[in-house]
Amino acid sequence: MKGDAGLRGAVPGNRPTPIEDYALLSDCRTAALVSGRGSIDWLCLPRLDSASVFGALLGTAEHGHWTLCPSDPNATCTRRYDSDTFILITRWETDSGVAEVHDYLAIHDTTANADTKTETDADIDNATDTDTDTDTDTDTDTDGTRANSQDTNRTDLIRRVVGVSGSVHFEQTLRFRFDYARALPWVRQIGSREHPELLAIEGPDAVLARCGHLDAAGTSHRGSFTVEADQHRDLAITWFPSHLPAPPALDAEASIQTTRNWWQRWAQRIEHDGPHRDLVIRSLLTLRALTNRNTGGIAAAATTSLPEEFGGSRNWDYRFVWLRDAALTLEVLLEHGFVHIAAHWRDWLLRAVAGDPADLQIMYGLAGERDLLERELPQFPGYADSRPVRIGNGAQQQYQADVVGEVLVTLSAAREAGLEEAAISWPLERALVQSVLERFDEPDYGLWEIRGEPKFFVHSRVMMWAALDRAVQAAEAHGFKGPVDHWRNLRGQLREEILSRGVVDGHFVQHYDTDEVDASLLLLPQVGFCAIDDPRMLATVAKIERDLMHHGFLRRYRTDIGSVDGLPGSESPFLACSFWLVEHYACTNRLAEAHELMDRLCALANDVGLLSEEYDPVARRQVGNFPQAFSHLALVRAADALARANLKPR
């Protein structure tokens, strides 16, 4: 555990740290992953989709990390979050004593004293955000807090070491690698003997380390110290734009209290009395952690290129806003009362799709950026030698016909939940419906953004039906203007087409011209296309259970027979799909099976309640980008379905 010799993914030798060994830190602008060995192996600054400063997750220690752990090789640790926050507490027990490390990304909230501040739902719901390049002195974030503009020009990662009993000797190694490990920063010692500081600068970025005395060791810096019982030591790194003066040190005591209170105020609004309550709350917190405080953009995951198949090439960048994933996330948040986040995201959507709806992309950057060019980073060997490592995502150029339906279903739900209508709301929705009509007869690349030939995917066609259905509902129930008769006729026409071409041998199929099934078909009842107990739906579930179940969990589709994805290799079960099956079981009176599957799925969460995209039931490891919004939102939906089912009379 000493130093970083031979470190690969922060584990000695060639074996990478298991994905499930990581915990998430978040300030709702960026995210860091901390391993169970106390190594921060992934951190992008200043934003979650910025270039990495610590990139050992995708390579070796040479690609950047900050390791802090006891020097005792026999030290053991346990971890937990500090209540409903993203302050990670790692408790180390050694032969000489016990100490804790409290890791967090600081939330800057300058509205009021963190100990006394209160806020009402109205305060939160009426709040709006501005971009970080504002000319005003303050900006307001989506949770009703106001952050001084100078604080949007800094990001602070704090590691507080607290002595519990005896004495514990700690060692730390700090290695900066800017721009995805492509740039070696200029590093120099500044500060004083009493208050040493290490400044790293590369291009537009600067990071100031206030971590005590550190000695250069090649291109790393190392230090050590001892903490006694009832003592604490604060270590911090601060990002800021390199053309600005270095910001002052944070008051760590006030900062940790502000950060704790900010998260807890948000979590206190969550209502869930059903099963797996702790995981539901942690999942909702994770969805919030992936939502940018300034822009409202909701990232699909905090990482790039964690593989869907170890050693394979199915490695994608998920640090962007998929309209589909964001819409589904918002549906879950709406169900739990977070209408204000829907308002913030609607504003984000308007900015992102501004202009011609025909130019609609299926994904954008966190502030609505369109240019997400996919490219490879050969300097990274990849997690578990899974290459290539990619940034950007070529799926931005795909036509995925389901996306508009997902967005309109969510905006309809927000309207029904009481979201106040904005002047631009209906014109935006009407323009999105028009974009569906303009590509009405085109095949698409589907929910799973295949890289093979486009098809008429049944799920996509159903979501087009849903887009028309919600437009008709808006006109009929709320009096909005539009060619309602035309929409209604097309809705009926599309329904007949799906039922004639998308059903084979009594079950729905993945796409027209196949008899294969796809787990996305489990979503058809959720948008109202058919009843949950429709015979065709029940037959579909039976075939999904036969064809897609792998060691007790569902794959998205079969990659070996009739595969459409155009990619080599295979993949593990996709966690969201199994949660969808739980939801179906719960709604069709298969409660025993629903609870059994839900229990097994929840047992896959790591020690701090986080899930990746997939799970390998043979190797018993989490797989894919982490933590994954799709997995967590599906967990919440499944738990909600179980809660409703448990309340029904038997």
C-alpha cells in the first residue's frame, strides 16, 4: 500500500481496482472516485466532463492520483457516507490506533449561515440558475442556494484526517496529470515553511495543493504525518483558472458543515416508505449528484470508458446529457416531489435544442454543447486493458426515434405534477412533435444506440406513438393549439402498424422483421401503449425470461443470435433491465418473484450504495460506467412499484 510503484488502477500488480470498490464524491459540478485503498483515481476539473487531472482509473498511477492511507500494511478500513451526503468517511484501523478520513467536494453556499438557514419548497421551486460566466456577483442554483461568483471559479477537494484513538501514521502521494494525462504541469513549491503549498499549472488550469509538506519524488510528490487521538488535519486541493489569483484557503470546519447541510436539506425532501428505503435515498442522491448545479444538465454517469466487457472495445464516454436518460431521471424525481429540477431541466432543454428541431441531437454536453466528437486516447491502456479509451461520443450523430417521446412523456408528467407553464413550453413541445413527423418513416438506431444498420425498433416506434399521444393529451386536456386531428390520426395509424408488424407469435419483438425480443419492450406499458397484463405483453415477458436471462439477471438483447449492434464481443446483464422486470412483476401480482429479484439486485450495490451500468454474475463484479444514472433511476422505479403493490388489497 506504500507509494505508487506498480500501481494499476490503484491496485498493486496488473489487477485493477474493482469498479465496486469506488465511492463517489460530488459537488454537483464535478465528481471524484475514491477507492477503498484511499486513492482518488478519477477527477475531472472543473466540470464532470472536463479533462481529467487524476486518471489512474483508466491506466496506472502514472496517469494521476492522490493516495492517502496509513503506512501500516496491515491497516483495514470500512466506509460509509456521513448520513445522506456525499461526505465519505473511511475508518482505518491499524496496530497503533484508529483514524478516519473524511473526503468531500465542497459545496459553496453563501446565502446564510449553514447552521441556521432554512428554505421552503417555494424558495426551491422558484430558484433558477445562471451560467458560471455570469457578470453578476451571484448565481442561484437549482436548490435555492446562492453561490458567490468567485466560488464558481474554484473547486475544492478536502480530505480531513481525524484521530480516533492511539496514533496513526499516514502517507500520501500526489501526482497531477492534466488534460487526460497528456500534459505534465509546471509544479512549484510556494507558501511558507509553516504553511507549505504546491502549485501546478498547465494551460488554462491551475491546482493549488495545501496538503502539508510534500517532497518531490520524480514527477510525484510525497509526504507523511501522524495524527493522534482527538487531533485532525485538513488536506485540500483547489482548482482555479490559471489566469486568476489563487483563491484563499477554505475554512474547513465551516465548509464541511455547509456541505453536510446542503445535501441533508435536499435529502430531507425525499419521501419513500417502501422497501429498500436506504438505497432509494442513496439512488436519488446519486441522480442529484449527476445533475449540474449551474446548467441543469443531467449526466448519464461520472466516468468514461469503463468497459461493458473486460478487455473488450465496448468502452464509451457517458459524461454527457442523453435526453432519454435525463427525461427518465426527471420522471423519477418528479415522482418524489422535485418539480423544481424539472423546471431547471426544461430551461436547459430549451437552450440545448434552440433553433431548428430537425437538428435535434440525442445527447448534449452539460451546458448544451453540441460538439461531442468521439476520439480515442491512446495514452491510456484502459481499465483492465480494455481499449480504446474514448472521450466524446459518436452516438450524438445517430437518429434515435424514441428520444422525443421520452422528453414529451416527462414534460407531460411535469405539467400534471404542477410545473408552471412557461411561455415557451408549448411551442417547444409542438416543435419537437413536428420533428417526429418529419422523420416518421425512417428506421433508427434505437434505445441502445446500436452501431449496426438502423432498424424499425418496436420500442422506438412506441415512443413515437407516445410523443403523439402526449401532444393530443395536452391539446385535449389543457387547450393547447395544434393540428390535433392530424396527430390523433397518426397516433392511430402508428398503433396499427406496431401491432401488425411488431408482434410475432403473440409477443412483441425487438424490431420489425425479427422474432427476437429486447428488454426495452418491458417499457411499453409504462408509457400507456398497452396494459401491463395485455396477453401480448405477458407473452413478451415470458420470452424475455427464456432468452435474455443470464444467471438470474437480464441482458438487453442477445448479442450472439441475430445481433443488431454491429460490435464484436458480448456484454453482461444490464442492471436497469432487471429492475424493469421487477416493476413488471410487481404490477402483475408476481410479488414473491418481484421481491426476490429486487433483493438480489440491491445486494449488488457496493458498500456505499452505488451501482454501475452492468453486472457480471460469473465474475461477480460490477461492469461499465459508474455510477450509472440508468441503474439508479430504475432501482427507484422498481422500489416505488413494490411499495404500491404492497399497499394493494390481496
